[in-house]
Amino acid sequence: MSEMLLAGDIGGTKTLLGLFSAAPERPTPVEIGEFITLDYDGLEPMIREFLRARLVEPRRIEAACFGVAGAVTEQVARLTNVPWRVEGAALAEAFAFRRTRVLNDLEALAYGVTVLQPGEIAVLQRGVPVPGGNAAVIAAGTGLGEALLHNVEGRFVPGASEGGHADFSARTPRELEMVRELTRIFGRVSVEHVISGPGLVNVYQFTHQSFGTGPALTPSSVAPARLCEAVGPVEDPQDLPARISLAAMEQRCPHCVEALDLFVSAYGAEAGNIALRTVATAGVYVGGGIAPKILPALQEGAFLEAFRAKEPMADLVATIPVTVILNSDTGLLGAAVHAQDISTSD
């Protein structure tokens, strides 16, 4: 096997590792493996297992790049929802990779956006793309991630962000009620407390008045007795967001319907916020694991209504293209894109 690229998309729930071969524009996947993140003590043993199973010697890796769900400072990342520390220098030393890079996972997703094909996205708002404009990515899953794509002389340069941990801003009387309740539970309400898988569970508990007076219930601790008939019982608490969404889209519970409506509207509003903050006239890309699963709900209108409700900039955001990323491996692909970029650098 000739020199390869190694890419990783390390999330709070699952991790993808992939071997790619270099190709013009877009690296070609050769082998992809999926792992449960918390089944491992760190990234290094996972990489060793992946390469050993495919009979690949680390010395054959021309460049390795890993997108990590956490802030990255000087090539060191501490995952937000996993007790891991990922160090680029330590990985390079352990495997003797020729080039190694650690990125924020949304930064990696942004690199992937630059090579997506039309069939890998669903258009919510066609808009009028500006070729020389910036773009942005927002992605709800286990958490909420955001990233920027600055247009520098016709080439997108992704930039990381921790915008998902910024303060959630209520816009309606009902959202104000929700923030008041979430503030009682959490003390401070971040965007991620509402727009994420666990966030949808929080909204569900608000609309069902199931928080009670005790500490917050998370997807891993929601008692079955507190679940409505349309959702419960649930054997794996991680399935809760999907069960809530399905109950809402099938109109089986009015409180679930309201929960998804609040979630979709908040998601659209935050997508509009990042569009304004980055002047994303080349487009806003909605990624993560949730959006493709609730695509019909995103297409019904509440998402774009909240996205556009940005007076005095409503006319601007109405011209910004908005698309949903359908390719679930875009973060992994983006890490491979950057690995290919650094493999040719001096």
C-alpha cells in the first residue's frame, strides 16, 4: 500500500477513523472504521487497533488529521463530553507520522464543506450566493458546534469557534419561560442547553413540566416514569432525542410537537445569528446528526422564519443560501482534506 492519509472525527458518542488516498480536490476513502468513543481510554489505542486490523504500518501515513469535539489550543485538545486529552505532538511521537494536526471538530467539518457534491446537501433556502463571501457551519448533535469559513482571495479558510457555549438568547414569551426554568436548573443557559440532543431533552422536559424541583435530568438519567406514552419507555437514554422528534413529527403528543417546534425555531435563530456574525453571504451549512433526521421539520418554515427574523438585516439574511449536510461522514472527510493539504506543505 502506498502512502496514505489518516483522518479522524472524534465525537462525544462515536468516533470515525478513516484511511484515504490523495486525489485532486477530494481525498478518496479506502477504509473507514466506527468506534464507541468511551470504549477507549484515549485516541492512541483506538488508532493502534484501527491500523493493526488493516495491516497498515504507521510509517506509511503521510499525514494524519483529527477533528476533536473540544477546544484546541496549541495542538492540545480537551474533549468537552469525554475525559480525554488529545495532543498532536504525543500522537506524532507515538506513531512517527510525518505530519500530524489536531482540529476542532467543526473546523474539520468546515474543511469537508468545501468539497461537498450537490447530492450531499439539501437546500432550505436557495438564496443568492456571493462567490467572494464568507460561509458558516452550525451543527447540533451530542453538543452544538459552530465554525467560520473566511473567504481569503477566493479560498475558504476554516476557523474554529466555541459558539455553542455562548449564552442562549430568548426571543419570544414562551422562550423566556423556558429560559427561566432552565436557569433554575442549570444556573446559566448556553445555546447548547437548547440546541443539541440533550438540549432537545431539556426542551421536552420543559414542555412536559417534568423537571420537578430536583436537579436537572439529562439524557442518561431521565426516569421512564417521567416520559410521556408517545416517547417511553426507552431502553437506551441516548435514543431519547430521536424518539421525541419522531413522536413530534408523527403528531402523537402535543407537548412533543411543541418541544420540536421550539427546538427548530431556536436552531433557525442561531443559524441566522452565525450568518450575521460572519456575513456568510456564500452560505450557511447545517450539519450534525440531528438535522438530516428532522429534515421535514426544518423544511416546514419555522426554521427559516426564525433565520430571517433579523431586522434591520432581514433582507440580507433572506439572500443567504442555507443547506443541510446529508453526508454523515463530512467531518471525517474534512479531516482528510486538511491532511491532504498539510501533506503537500513544506
